[in-house]
Amino acid sequence: MIGFHGCDESVRNDLINNPNKIKKSQEAFDWLGNGIYIWENNYLRALKWAVDKQERGKLSTPSVIGVVYQLDYCLDFADSEFIEILADYYELLKKDLLIAGKDLPTNKDLPNDEYHDLILREPDCAVIEYMHQKTEGKINKDIETKGFSEYKSFDTVRGIFTEGGPAFEGACIQTKNHIQICIRNSNCIKGFFIPRNEVKFPQFSTSVLLYILVNFIKSN
């Protein structure tokens, strides 16, 4: 599959020259848990993300790097099965936190977020990371006791998100809709590339197209 990662130009160049030098995000508010984030087949969204970071003073030169990857064993939140499983782990985490006398964090907006998209998603990240932790703990215990496990660790996480406000008045389609991938197993990344500029098809005015159509009909 093809994805795109928004970043500073210096980061893009480092990854091109040193493709094994991969930095994973480990923020408490990561939407899909900790890992390497890319936008599924969405160059423009990756670029806009980098531009937004520049406007907040987080990077100097917005850029995009292309990523060739495979999902392998994916925690796919476009699949109802995995959404239901995640909801179960949420209940388990709540119980553990209650015993420990702690509260689950809440999703929060960035300052001045016009559309209140709850960009800082700490509880989402906490539940996903808890799920990974419990799964890997079960795998390790199985291996210790019987030498194998029927369970597998997730290589990637995939989510569909809507944000950014309506694309037009009354629309349910929003301006920043996207599919995001979090890669936990870096072996799923097969390589990086610098995206080339697309060649646009020539655009004709309506009168030119009508002229071409009339002459085509006449000739036939």
C-alpha cells in the first residue's frame, strides 16, 4: 500500500538517506496509539498537516514523504469486530483504574479549534495501548507455559476519521476526512520515496469542448 507522512523537509531527507532511522510517536494523545503515523493514500492531507504544524511553530519547512507499506495483522477500526473488542478493553481499563484510584483522561480540543474535533485524544490512546499491553502479556505467558500462543500482536492500527467542518453548507462530508495508519511493527514499512509532482491533464473551456464535439459528429 501507499501512504504519506507529513514532516519537516529535514526529516524527509533523513528518512530517504537513512530509511532505518524511524522515529515512533509516543504521545499520550496519539489517536491510534503509539507508532509511526501515515495518511492512507492522501498526499494533500499529509501536506496540510505539515503546514498546520509550521503555523504553530513546530517545524520550519513543510514536506511530505511517501511510504510503501503493508498492513499485515491490523487492528482495523473499519471492522466492527475490532471496535467491539476495543469497547470491551475500555471496560477492563476502567475497572483497573478504579482499583488504582485513578480516572481515565478525557478527549480535549486544541486551543481555538473552531470545529471542536477533540484533537487531543488521550483516552482513545490509553485504551488502545492497554489492549496491546494485555495482548502481549497473554502471548508472553502462553509462550512461558506451553511454548506457543494462539494470539498475535498487532502490526498496524487503522482508523477512519472525520474532522475539519463541513465541505459545504449542510454537508456531512468534512474537509479533513481521512484514513490514518499507525504502524507498530516497522518491518511493515518496505521503503520511502519523495513523491513526484503529478502531471495535470489540460483543461478546456466549454466552448472548446463543444467545438471538438460538433466537428467529431460532422466527421462521422
